[in-house]
Amino acid sequence: MKYLSVLFVLTIMLATISCDSLDNIDTDPDPLITPEIADSQTYDLVTPIYGMQVSIDSGVDRNTQDVLDILDRRAAQFLDCQFIEGSQLGFEDSMLDNGTIIPPLSDLRVFVVPNRYRCDVPGVSVCNGTYFGGVDIVTVAEGGFPGCEVFLPWKHELGHRYGMDANHTNQSDFQSCIGASSCDIGDVIGFD
Ligand SMILES: [Zn+2]
């Protein structure tokens, strides 16, 4: 039992270090975000191109139009890169190789938050982005990794919507299209 406790503490410490080494070690993550919390936000903003439904937390610094434009632009980049059909796919139902139908991006809700936050995901306790498949919502943090571009996990989470497994077994099929141009951070802990 004593041994188990030591192991537990060690595991927590390792997890903490893994996250904090990528972020400001002095700041705690923001409170927990669950699918229910994401689902309860008011999505009254709409991106100009794809019509994604967006909720921006009051703590986000960037102006609203800029946020909406970034989400649209990078979604188009991801689709152009990942699929033969390209960015047009965001306006249509699309079928994955396994037969799953993905509705247009106008069905997707995006909850934009300022910082990394606590999350309840296997193996991860702090997230910068999450795709909640059941409710078709992406939560994405504006910041979190010094030196990296804002909204770093956005394309990664879109990858999950368009067929990347939750456990990342097929991430190599997506990596070249979900990576960030200004930051080669790979599949760090904190993404889900
Ligand atoms: Zn992921």
C-alpha cells in the first residue's frame, strides 16, 4: 500500500512536470471543462466562411473578428491539406473511410477559452484543446505554449472530428496537416 502511494505521487508529479514544462510553471490551469459545461455555453457567434457556432470566454484577449477569422482560415487549411476534396468539404456532409458521416462545419460548436484548463480525459488532467465527439464541440485555448502560435490545438481537434482516433493510433495519417507551422511541438501531453 505504501509502495502504491509512492507510485501514485510519482505519477502525479510526472504528469504535472510534463505539462508545466510547456507552460508557465507558476500558473494553475483554469477550472475543469466537461462536455456538459461546453454544451451549456451560448454559441451566438458565427464564423464568416463556414458558419461554425462559436462561444468566446470573457477571458480571451484577442478581438472577436480575429478569433472567428483564425478558426475559418485554419479549418480551410486543414481540409485542403488532409482531403482530396479540400476546403469545400467543410460545407458538406463528408464520409470517413469507416462510413461515419461528418456533418458540415456549420454544425460544429467551438468554445474558445483563454488558457489551458483541467480536463477529465484518460491519461491527461490538463488540456489545451479537446474534441467532445458526443456533442460535436471543440474546446480550444487561446494560449498555453510560449513560443507557439495562438489556438495551437485547433487543427489537431479538427483532426479528431475528421477521423483521428481518440487514442491517436492513426495520428500519423494526420500529422502533416494538423501540425503548427510556427511550433514543432508534436503530440504533447495536454492535447486530446
Ligand atoms: Zn488528440
